[in-house]
Amino acid sequence: MRIAVAEIAQETDSFSPMVTDLSDFETYGLFYGEAMLERMRRVGPIGGMLEVVAEQSETVELVPIVRGWASAGGTISAETIDRLTGRLVDGLRAALPLDAVYLSLHGAASSENDDDVEGCVLEAVRRVIGDNIPIACPLDHHANVTQRMMRHANVLVGHETQPHDPPATGRKAARIMFEMLRGEIRPTMRWCKIPMITPQDQFLTSHGPMKQWFDLARELERRDGVLDVSPYPMQPWLDVAEGGWSVIVHTNDDEALAQALANQMAEKAWELREQFWVSERVAPAEAVQQASEAGSGLIVLSDTGDSVYGGAPGDNTVVLRELLNQQPPDLALVPVIDPETLGIAMDAGVGSTIEIDLGGKVDNLFSQPIHMTARVAAISKGVTVNLADRGICDLRRTALLEVGSVRIVVLDHRSFAINHPILYTHLGLDVGEAKMVVVKTASNFQFFRPWCKGIIRVDSPGMTQSDLTAFDWKRLPRPIYPLDTVENWH
Ligand SMILES: [Zn+2]
């Protein structure tokens, strides 16, 4: 069996002013050819697929082409997506004949020339390989599934959990692909679009309505003839023509069953729609006060408006300003991405005092730079770490600034490490001694689990804010819940 392997993945925040270019893909990992297989071992969906390949009794010949992952950010530049798609298409043409294409995608990527990047990439792949070679895709479950994606892919499997387990999704998609190639099954996909968007507040699959919805998917998967049930609660900052939630069901050659279960899943989501809008967000001033007054242990302050993992710039200063104003009695840790200030701190050196305007430069719509005097407590000229199933992370230069009880780590770029304890420990801080830490994510709190005694969702305004009604939606199909009254959604 000869299988082409590729990944082109990014999650777009349509409301972010940033443009995602090739350097963003390079930052998070852009590899070509054989280097992919080496770098992706146990990492991401491709890492999961490689495990399944090792389990096969027949010989599997992999043709690795391109792997580009850029986490979340602004719209992808036309030049960047053309270049990546071009590499993929050229690689596939050279790789023919093939038995299958394993193509890892995010599902919520949008570019300057096409707001359905995955549909566009799949269409380009189909043009090269024809109609008879299957394409199996692991997707992020925050994908926006489109008609083109459904037309061109044979398998579209989403994550089962939030926080995600990308290797597990990769294994699941790969197992279906191999069973299909051996002729044991005939995957049949049916889907249902659900005209709704909801904020990130209820995105965790460990409790609440999202748990109910994903639990139902697992229950339906246990039925005879059902291969996969993938719910897709679209990430909420994607302003695109076919935007909205969806669900895909894969059965073994049973169209009617696949459609019936997709409809059942959609009904369930619609039934729960108001619960998906329940929020425990706390205003920034109140959040910092609550964290200061909490008992022993670390409080995670989730900066929901500036989620770097959701595509925000990571330089929003709303929560930082509150920390500086209140000066909590115990240590407070907070990250800010600001290459300009980082340069000043590096030049001044450890022990010096600098006067700066910190943050609020990219996100200057929802926040402003803070003028302050800070002491440079530590600097790092760069560290490269292996973050387990997330791969190798090059943290580059960083500086630790002290202002009273507040410890600010200044980064030069949007690194995966921004929500990881390594950000603090590599500069000599002990996370266990801190009272609170600001994380630039609304879901991925797991890295601070060893110390965490509580999570407060801060209602911070920003490019990933939870109040979706405040954005100026231009392309989203209407009517859609809850921006409009939807009389009959079917
Ligand atoms: Zn996701």
C-alpha cells in the first residue's frame, strides 16, 4: 500500500488584525519529505497515524510530502496558502500511483483568496488524484465543515475531546482508512449543518452541554455499522460564508443510518443551544480580587479575550492593567507578547530598571499599551524544549520583568509555550510559589494542573472574546442562532 501523507493546518480568527504567513508555519513546524516522519513521531494526528502504520501486517509505503501547522492566528495570506497547496499538489503528482491520501487538516482555516481553505485544498488534491483514490482526514473538532469538504473527502474524523488529543484522532482516521483499503468496510459519510455559533465558555468536553453532546456521539458509535460520529462545534471567531456548527457520521455503507444519526446529533445540539451560552465569566477587576482572596494554591486566570490558542495576538493588556493596579499580596504571573519591549529589556540587561510602554500594540482595539517602570529580573537568549505530543517548541528570546508582586514574561512571538509552565520555570520562577497565573487560552488549562486550585474565566474584551454578538459579522450565513431568531432550523 502506497499512501501520501500531508498536513496543512491553521485555525483562523477572522477578527484578528494579524496575517498568517509562512513564518508562522515555520515557527510551529514546517517540514518537507522524510523529515516529516522523523519530526512527527508521536506528534499530532500524523504521529497517531504512524502508530497505526506500525500495527499493519502488510507493507505500507508512506510518501511524506508537506507538513505545515501554524496553530491559530489571523487570515492566511494568499501567497502562503498557494505555496503550501502548490507543494502538496506537486508532491502528489510526483507520488502517483497512490492507494490513498492521508491529509491532516484543521477545518477552520480561511485565507485571503478563499474562506474555505480545507475545501480548496481538498479540491486541489482531488484534481490530481482523481475520484477513485480515498482521502482520509483527521480534523480539529472546531472545524467548519463545508460542502466542498464533504464532496472531496472520504473520511473526516474530528477530535473526541477538548482539550484535544490529536494523536488519538490521527489513529482513529488511520484505522478507518486501512480497513477501507483492505476492503473490510465502505465508509459512507452523511452530515447535518446546524445554524448556530456559541462562545468558548462551554467548550470543555468534561462537563456541561458539550459533555452531553460528545457522550451521545460515543454512544451512537457503539451501534452496529457505525464507524465514527464526529461533532463539530465550530470555533466561534470564523466569519465565513458557510460558517456554523455541524456533525458528520460515518457508517459502513449505510447512507440512511448515517443521515438519521447525523440528524439526531443535530437535534441534540439545537435542544441544548441555550446551555451552550451559559457563562461564568467574571469582570477583570473582580477576577483579580477573587484570585487574591482565594485560599492556598494557584488560581488560573483565563484571559478569554486574548486567547493565543484561539488566534488572538497575545498582547492585550486588560488583565495586566488590573494586576498592576491592584498589586495582589502574592506573586502573579502573566505573559505578554511584545518584541519591541523585549529588545529594550535585552539591551538593558538583568538588574536594570526600564521605562516602557508594554503590550497593546497589535490588539490596540480592545486594549492600549501600559506605560510603566519595571525591573529586568532575568533574560533568556533562547530555549528549545520538547513539549511531548505537541512537538519541539523553540521559545526564542524572553525576559522576566518585575513590578511589585507581578512577574511579566515578555515573549517575541506567539509560542505554544505561552500557556505552559516552562514559560516561567525557564526564567527561574517556581510556579508553586505563585498565587495566580494568567493564561492566554479559554480551554487548555491542563499544563498547570499540578498546582491549580481554581480557574476564573475573566471576561476580558479582545479578539477572542466570548461576547460574539459584539463582533461585526459580515459573511456568516443568516439567520443563525443566537444573532437572529431562527424559526425553523431544519
Ligand atoms: Zn480545536
